[in-house]
Amino acid sequence: MAKKQVKTTHLLTRKTRFFIYLLSFLAFTLSGFGQQKEQFEKEFFIQQGDTLKYRILYPDNFSENETYPLMLFLHGAGERGNDNEKQLVHGSKLFLDSLNRRKFPAVVVFPQCPQDDYWSNADVDRSAGGVKLQFKNGGKPTQALSQVINLLDSLKNRSFIDKNRIYVGGLSMGGMGTFEILYRKPNTFAAAIAICGGASPETASAYAKTTPVWIFHGSLDDVVNPNYSLKMAEALLKAGAHPKMNLYDNANHNSWDYAFAEPELLPWIFSKSLNQQEQ
């Protein structure tokens, strides 16, 4: 009986050690990412008494005497707030990857939307599961998107930004914001990616022939219906554009995981230039 008790104690000890090791590993990994994401410098933009918090990542060996592309990335509704942290949860690892930073040196900006605001000018209904959206065609942008546009105008006037290589992308609420900022700044962006988003199809004609768009969505998405993305792709086609689209048959709302894993994603984005489109 005593021997059995000793073996049980030994087994429990091994299990305890395993969990301690696992927790230590996870803590180390999270700590490593926490330290890595601090390469995104904390900044804030103030205009007309309103403050927009954002994070900015400069290329390795950054020099103001050189010019770089600018990548603007808009987060989803779950990352809203005022901590200037949560907006880095999805997407920042892609731009922090050392190989990507070497191959695609760029200035990358992640603004944060306040908790009570939205990137897209839309009525949002969450009462019956998922999100039902009524996008407004026209009208004023939300205060949050208006501040992003002001920040963008400020950044693109800096001497080290290549005005022909400004890009925008976003996921979920940020995918909606991506479509909307394209509509409101149609001659600004050389390329855009919209992940599990949507917009008013009537707005697509404003940028259909000026900005290449790559659309992503999961066909199992039970938060933002994939039909929102399908309608935008159809509207762009009707307006004379040639959008790329990936509809992932096994993906739910987290289609950004699949999009970020696309090996051609960054090469496609950073290959685009307004100069090329004018030729």
C-alpha cells in the first residue's frame, strides 16, 4: 500500500513539473512578445482637442534621409479602448517578424479606436447573435475614422514617407474601416486588404480603378456574415476593378489567421505603387 502511494506521489510530481514547465514556457513566450511589441512606439495625435492613440513601428536602421512605404492597420471591435495596447493583438506579429522587416522595410501604424466609437459609419445590431450591419452611403465619417484620416494626412507629409506606397488594411471592424477610408481617400492608397469586413456596395466605384483590393473572409463566420465581403467583391467587379478574394471554407471569424499566413500577402501589398497604376 505504501509503495502504491509513493508511485502516485511521484506521478503527481511529474505532472506538476510538466505544468510548471508549460506555464513557464508560455510566460516566457508571452514576455518575449511583450518585449518585442514594444518596438511599436507609443504615440498620440491631437487635433481640435481630440486625441487618437496609436503605435508606430519604424524600419530597422531607420533614417529620415530615406523614404519608406507606410502601412496603416485598423483593428477589430474587440481591441477598442484607451490603453494603446490592445490594437496590437492581431497583426502586429506579421510586421514584427525579423525576416519581413528585412524584406519589406516600412513604417507601420496601428491606431486605437475608443471604446464608444467605430471605424465605419454603420448601424451595428448585436441583439440576435452575430453582427447585423447597416452601412451608410456617404455622410460624415465617425470621429475615430476622421482622426485616423487626419493622422494619415500628417504622416504622409513627412519627408521619409513614400506617398506612392501608402497601404491600408484591417480586420472585422477594421475591414469595414478599410473599405470606408478607401471611399473617403480614393487616390491615396496603392493597395488594401480587407479581412472579414464589409461596406456599402455603392461606395466601391469611388476607388475601384485606383486601388487594388484583396478581400478575405471565412465561410463559417458567424459574427460578420461573409456575404458582406462577397457583395463588396461583386460591387468592385461591376465597377471595373479586379479584386482578389479568399473565402476560407474552414474558417470562422478568425479568417485573419489564414490571411496573415498567406505567403504572398506582404509581397503583393508592397509590390503596389500609385506610379505603377498611372502608367
